[in-house]
Amino acid sequence: MTDRPRKPLKPATQATNSGRRSEWTGAVVNPPVWRASTHLYPDVVALREGLTSNADGRFFYGRRGSPTQWSLADALTEMEPGATGTMLYPSGVAAISCALLAVLKPGDEILIADSSYDPSRSFADVFLKRMEVTAHYYDPLIGADIANLFSDKTRAILLESPGSLSFEVQDVPAICAAARKAGITTLLDNTWATSRFFPALEKGVDISIVAATKYIVGHSDVMLGAATTHDKYWNRLRRTAQQLGQVVSPDDAYLAARGLRTLEVRLRQHESSALTIARWLKEREEVGLVLHPALPDCPGHEIWKRDFLGSSGLFSFELKQGDEASRAAFVDALDLFGIGYSWGGYESLALPVDPAKHRTATEWKGKGALVRLNIGLEDPDDLIADLANAFEHYHGAGS
Ligand SMILES: Cc1ncc(COP(=O)(O)O)c(C=O)c1O
């Protein structure tokens, strides 16, 4: 939880300065890695005092973190307008699960966007079900009509915008306004945009979650999650994470904080390169829909224009010739794109994806075979040349 007065700084300045309190950095630029399970007290009075104050940002016990973790959490809070505090978790999935556990109890119902990240769905379908919480899935494009799905048991809504794999942009303000009126908590997986491109709490979200594994870390070498919230939910989120024993390694927190310092320049480059490549793909005769929120093909594009401050580097496109062999030939022929799941790093990736497999409330109407691209920080000209070459193999496989 931050105790510094917030200055109206521009995002790049915020990304470089936030969380760097002098009490944590000392005489160096970055708060060092504090490795500790045991925190030592000067005397018994101080030991007792620690128990009663139960304060954040103070030495207490290893699980409560050290200046390395506090600084990162503080920075993420400062970068989310309207936030009171941020909890860190050892992965994005841990952040989603623990935040849901902070607001749900047996007998509750939760509404989940049909386009949500598949492990979020699994957590609801298996774990929450065992807890006697019922998940209902909704059309990500439902907007204010979500109110028609509310029952007196609906306690939470999980949003993800844009959706995983298929990139529908949700009307987050409309959904959150309806939820707030009905006393329902809203949680958003904001991994794609981060608070930089979508200031979630300002748009009405109660708990904003990111897989910091992606853009915050930015270098494909750390798993980390974060959930940021306002006054109403802060204490509950914090206590639940503590009760569930959530703690992040100081080395990982250090690397994430280092990533954060370049977030602004990386996001801008991801945005520009991804847009260049998405527009180039749109001109190719082999390509059907290009599902990039900043392009008109993408469902919810108008909402993206209204609500977002930018777009990041992940999008999907449709190969018209939709057979598996042609798609595999295309992906396998790429040289500069790795084949892998975890995105948001500096290196480009390509992945065959099939949204139809993960839906229950809506039908996936795409006709072709989807490929999801993570556009990294390489020169986009080289990436385009690589994609152009892969189209030759794609034609070969189809003939
Ligand atoms: C949208 C989204 N949310 C959450 C996660 C989970 O993050 P993590 O891999 O850190 O658990 C991912 C991972 O791919 C993701 O794409």
C-alpha cells in the first residue's frame, strides 16, 4: 500500500520512478534483493508491536515480503489510478484464483466471460464447483444486458478484455455499472492491456488482475501475478492472500521491477510493430479475419476505441485454408517466431489456437484456422519477411 502523495506524472515517468522509496533503495537505484524467511526484532516489545500493528511495508515474517516485494507492489498500485493496494502472487493463475477466493463463498454464483483464459475456467469448473460456487458463462459482447443474468446469488463477475485467443473487447464500464448497482463484485483479467492501456479501476472494475509474467516482467523468465484494488476490497484481498500463504520470491520481484522500468517503451514498440504486422496480414489473400482490437474485424473494436489508451502485441488471425496440416506447415515454417504459450516477452511467438474448444455459452463462428501471434521487439520488417516465407510453405501444404 502506497503512502506517498501521488503526483500527476506521465506514464513513462511513473514507470521509472514508482515504488522507489528512498527507505527501500538506500544509496542505490533499485531496491536490492532481500532474501529472508526470518525477520529479527530488536526486543520483545518490538515483537509484540509487530503483531498488533499488522502493517504492510514493515518487517514481520518472510511470507510478508521485504522491501523488494513491497516496492514492486507499491509501484503497481501507483500505476493504477484509484488503487489502494496490490497483492503479489507466484503466477497470474494464482492471482486470479486467490482474488476469486477473496470474494466468493459456498452457495454463490459467478458469471465468467466465455472468452476467458482456459485455466480461469478450469478453476471455476473444478475448484469453485467443489466449494459449491456455481459458474455461469456469458457472451463477452453482452454489455449492460448482463443484468438479465443476475440472480440473488450472483456475487462476482470475471471479465477479460480482450478475450483470450479470440480478442472480443468487452464493454467493461457497462458491465461494471450494472454489477455495482446490484452489489456484485467485478474482477478483470487485464493482462493484455495492463493499467497503462486500460486503467481498470477508473472504468469501474473492483479488482484488476494481471499475469505480470507477461508485460510487467517482459523478458520471458519469471512467473508472477498481481491483483490491485480499491479501499472496499483491499483488506479482504490482502488477508485472503496471506491466509493462502501467497508469497513471491524476492529475486522474481526484483526482475519484475526491473521489467517495469521499461514497460512504457516496450509496450509502445509492441503496439507499433503489432499494428504494422496486423495491417500487413489483413492485405494477404490467405488471411480472413484479423482479430486485433485496434482493427475493425475485431468484435468490440468500437469499444476498444472508446475505452483503451493503446493496444499491445498479442492478436490472432485466421488462415482461410483452415485445415490443420496447412496451419501447422505455416507455423512450423516460421523462423523468428517461437512456438510457445506464455506471451508478453521481447521475443515473437506463434501458436495455433482453437477458441471453439473452450466455449460453452456462445458458438465460435470463425471459419478458418486461427494463429495467435505475440509480436516481440524484433524489427517488424524481419518478422514480415518471416511470415511471407511461411505463407509459401502454407500453400505447399494445401496443394
Ligand atoms: C490472459 C491471461 N491471463 C492469465 C494468464 C496466466 O498467467 P500465468 O502464466 O502467470 O499463470 C495468462 C497466461 O497465458 C493469460 O494469457
